[in-house]
Amino acid sequence: MLTAVAVAIAVAASAAACWLVTRDRLTEQLDETLSQQAKDIPAQYVEALRTKCNNSLPGDARLQLPTPYTIQIVTADGIVCTSWEKTRIPAQESDLAVAKGQIEEATHTTRANDGKEMRVTTRAYRGPITDAQGNQVAISVASPMAQVTDPLNQLALILLIVTGIGVLGAATAGLWVARAALKPVDRLTEAVEHVARTEDLTIRIPTEGEDEIARLSRSFNSMTAALASSRDLQQQLIADAGHELRTPLTSLRTNIDLLVRSEQSGRQIPAADKEALLTSVKAQMGELAALIGDLQELSRTPDTGPGGPAGVQVVPLHEIVDSALRRARLRGPSLDITAALEPWYVRGEPAALERAVVNLLDNAVKFSPEDGAVEVALSKGELRVRDHGPGIPEEDLPHVFERFWRSPSARSLPGSGLGLSIVARTAYQAGGTVELRAAAGGGAEAVLSLPGAAVPPPELPVG
């Protein structure tokens, strides 16, 4: 419809312009012809007309001038004398102005006494013929406007037919083009409805070309692929969390069952064994609490509205590292933990950054041998944590930041396999990177790089 309307307006405007130009050109040509005829009328014909007007010419004495035009003499006092066998055309003000010598020539459209529309050109006559008072007269030459209006009417009919055919053709072509162009949109609509109805995120839309519809289809495919990947990750997280939770819960149930049976049967467990059971229960409760805390941290969705997450602020990373070092020294009292920290300010969530640094240090403490050493350095936004433990096998390095992944050599140690995953997530949210690699001379080295500055921005508060 829009195409048809646009074509109709364009064709109608073109047709109207063509009709107006043709009308003006035909009228101009007729005016030129009438003006030339007025110049070329013989003096004896004008004399005959004047005599006729004075009723001095016999009725059958007519001067023959073969012309299709109506010729009239117009006097200054408004008397009009018309050529033989022609209908009289009333004189207009412009004709009288010519007769009076006020203007040289006048052209206008008027109607003869029989109602026929005429085009009239009146010129001052410079010959010897005058009116009864001896004044100069004017000569009018007229021709029917039909020789202009008839071709114009035919042209209007042709233009109307051409316009109608053009609009009909444009509407048909527009309908065909619209249907062809909207087929990808129909496919996209069907795909969206299918996903909404079945939650099937494996559907893909074929894409061809580089137009907007193809880009929209590719964006839809990318969106469904991302949603499918997210759902798979959620399902994997639930499955992994269930698996990890099952182990401490099973151990807790076994220990508690032993304590309950002891109380119910009256058979007391030896004090040393009971103390070991309670210690195991406490350790498993702590492990369970740590695992739940890690899961909550991973499942937390920060506010990503204007200005970034709600808790994001400029924080001194060196102070966070220093606080985490105090906790690490308590957990590894026999270790020699050294630190060289330079001031560095970053934008991030203080709690998340501290959790990430603590996880890196806990990892180093856990894998360090008794009376071993841990070296920590912060310089220009790069935090390095190096231990002298057994190190990480080369084949395990690509998996260390995956959720719940634990090296076979570390499965006997406490932990959930989520610590480094939390570090990677925090680094990504802060716009930085994290890397774990084998250190020269043995052990492992973790490198956390965060963008920032050595001094805090003056316009932002420091957390």
C-alpha cells in the first residue's frame, strides 16, 4: 500500500506537471499565431470591415479572406465590427486599452456570443483606417480554445490511464516484493513462537546475504545459542553442586548415625573416637558452609545498570591484599609468606576482590609444603602469588578455572573446586585477567592483572 501510494503521488505529480507544461506551450503557440495574424491582415480587408460597420457596403458585397480566425475591429468607444459569418466577441477592457493607444497588444480568453470559448489577441492598427471620429482602431484576431483544450483532454485521458496502470503495477510489484522480503521475518516469527512454545533452544534460522533481516537472523541464532549454553551451564552447575554436596552430606549422615546409635543402644563410643567423630562433623559442616558460600558467590548476578554494578567503587587493591595476607598467615602459621606491595587503585566490588585474593592465597597455602615459602608481589596492577608446592601438570592448566574441576592430585585435599572459578569471574567483571602457570624451579604462580592507577582519581571516593 505504501509503495502504491508513493508511486501514485509521484506519477500524479509528473502527469500534472506534463499537462501544465503542455497547456502553457500550446497556449503560447496559439498566442504567437494570433499575434502574427493580427500583423498580416490586409488593409483592404480592414477597410471592408469598417465599411460594413458603417452600413455602407452592400449586403452581398463581401471581401473574401480565407482564414479560420475571427477578425474584429474594435474602436476606442467600444464598437465592435466582426468579420462575415463569424460570431461577435464582446470587447474587454484590455481590447479598449489597445484601441485607445494605452498598450500595444493584449491577449486574453473570453467567450463569444454563442458561448464558445475563444482566445483573443488585440493589436493597435497603424494603417490609414480610423473610426468615425478619426481615431485609430484596434484589430482583434480570435481562435477557438478547442485547439488547445481538445489535445489537453486527450493528454489527460492518456495520463490517467498510464497513471492507473503504473499504480496498479506498483501495487502488484510492492505486494510481491513485500511478501518476498518478509519471508525471513515470517521464519523468524515462527522460530520465536516455537521457542516460546517448546523452550527448544536448538532451533536455528538459515541466513543469506548481509541485509538487515540476515543480521537479525544471525543475532537470533547467536541469542538462542547463548541461551542454550547458559542453560547447559546452569544444568551442569546444578549437577556438579549436587555431586559435591553429596559427599559431605553422606559423611555427615554416617557420623551422625553412629552418634545416634550409640545413644540409642547405650553402647558408649570411646572418648577418643567420639572426639574424632565430632571433629569430622565440624570439619564437614565447615566444608559444606564453604561450598554453599562459593555457590552463592557464583550464582550472584550483579546489577549492570548505568554506572556499573551497585557495589562498584574505587578501592585500594594493596590494602585488600594486605588484609588477605593476615588471614593467610593465620591459616599457614608455619609458612614463610613474604609480600612486596605497591599502591594500586582499581574499580570493583571490595568484597568480591577480597574473596578473589583470599582464594589465590588459600590455594598457595594449601599446596605449600610444611615450612615452605609463599611470595606475594603487587606492582603496576599485577598481583603475583607464587608457592613452592608440587606445581600443576601441564595438561591440567587449561581446566584450572572451570567450575568444580579439581586436579586428581588435589582431590584428597579440602576444597570445592570453585575458588579459582570465582577468581576468574571477579577478574572478568573488573576488566582484568587471571593466569595460573608453572613457576620456574617448581611450584605454581598465579598472576591477577587489574586495570587501575597508582593514585586514586580525585573525583571518586576510595572504599
